[in-house]
Amino acid sequence: MRFTLRQIEVFLAIAHFENVSRAAHFLAMSQSACSGALIDLERQYATPLFDRLGKRLQLNDRGRSLRPKAQALLEQAKSFESDLQQQQDVGQLKLGATLTIGNYLAVPMMKDFMAQAPGARVSLHVANTQAIVQGLLNYDYDVGLIEGDINHRDLILLPWRSDELVCFAAASHPLAGRTGVSDEDLIQAPWILREQGSGTRQAFERAMQGLLPQLNIMLELEHTEAIKRAVEAGMGIACLSRISLADAFARGSIAPIAVPQRDFSRRFYVALHKHKYTSPSVLQWLQLCGLSI
């Protein structure tokens, strides 16, 4: 075996950053040492792994095909080293979660996870579904917790729990609290929605199929709290996860709008990269979610 684990680390870091200097900084190496390690790896096997585009290095077909195996190899090596050192802790877990899950569900789960695995190091990054999926594909996260339906050949999608979107308005709004609202009422109202690329927006558009082009979308915002504040101020009506609305409903500052003719049900998913090494920390998290692979 002519390659070293350091060369594998360099290959993966450059694949991630697409830049030698940023990869070197991440690995605490000099730029020349980082570049040299990649050049040596490519020369040893007479196979270029990147296309050089100025300062940017982009994986070629050969590099893309080897990246999942390299990622798994490095993570297994780290697990082996941990076993050699007789470390029994679960280790590190990098979570990526969409906004509703990240803001309302993930933190209590992280608390339970860390109680079950003392010494575990857990990180959480919150973004919309599109960004979390891209992070999973780029090996930024061990686990993705997502709201949107996705279909990608490199991802495993595990159905996790049910959710429901709820249309709502300020408590003083004419539509608030009504037992039934017509499609015509929905067309006439100004809407404040999540941005394109979010799972909530995807579920809303699916529920409003056939009606969407006629809706008056006045604002698109990236955060649920901003949407709730705008609705409370009387700027329009909105649609968010019931999970994110419980406190505001209890305060009485907003009220649900009943739209029985539309299906706002959806599912949350746990997403994994198909080619990423399944570490003990990932298995522990899946167990916490009531899932297995």
C-alpha cells in the first residue's frame, strides 16, 4: 500500500474546499506540503484526481468515484485509532437540520443523546432543506434531519415522524378562527411564505396544487419567527409547521385558519449519505430516533 492516510486527508480536504490554501489551513499544513501530498498521490498511481481551473481544483470523474471510498477509509481509520486507545465514548456527531426541526426538535434530542453518550461532541447546523442536502452530499454532516421530500441516488432517506402545516392569521384577521375557508378566500389574501428551497415551502406548494399561480405572495422570508411576527402585525396570512406555532397559538396572538379541502400533512426524514461510514455515533442517533439501517 503506497498511499498514506495523510494523503487521503489532503485529497478529501481539497475535494471539499476546491482550493489548496483553504485545505492546507484546515489541516494545519503549509500550502506547499498540502499541494505536494496531492501531487505525490496522483503521481504514485499515474491518475489525476482533479481538473485544475486556476486556483480552483474540481474533482474529475475519477476523483468523484474515489471520494466516497476515501471518506469511508479515513473514518474507519479514525474509529480504529479510537479502539486502539480504548476510548469507549461515542465520539463526534455532526448534525444538519432544517429550520423547523433545528429550532424546535433537535436541541432536546441532542440533550438526550449527550446524556446517553457522556463525552460525545455534537454540532448542529441549521439551514433549509436544499442547503442541508447539499451539505450531506459534500460530507459536511453525519446525519441530516430534513422536512422536504428528496430523491438522490447517493442518499438514504428514512421516514421519521409525521408533521402538519397549519395556515394562520393574526387573531383579529377576518379569516382567523373560521371553521372553513374557501379557495377564493385564499386567493384574495396576501401571503407570507418560507423561501424557495425550504421543505415547508415544498409542502405548501404541494398542498396548494392547482391554486398556487393565483396566490398573492407578498413576502418570502427565511425564518419562521420573522413570518410569525409579520402575521401578528397584520401583513398577511401564512402557513408553517404546527410544531412552530404552538406557543403563539397559546398566547392568542395568532389563530389557525381551517382549510379542510387541502392536505397539509407531511413527514420528517433522517437522511444519510449512502457511501459515508456509519459510525457508532450515527447508530446511537438513529436508535434515539427509533430507526435502524
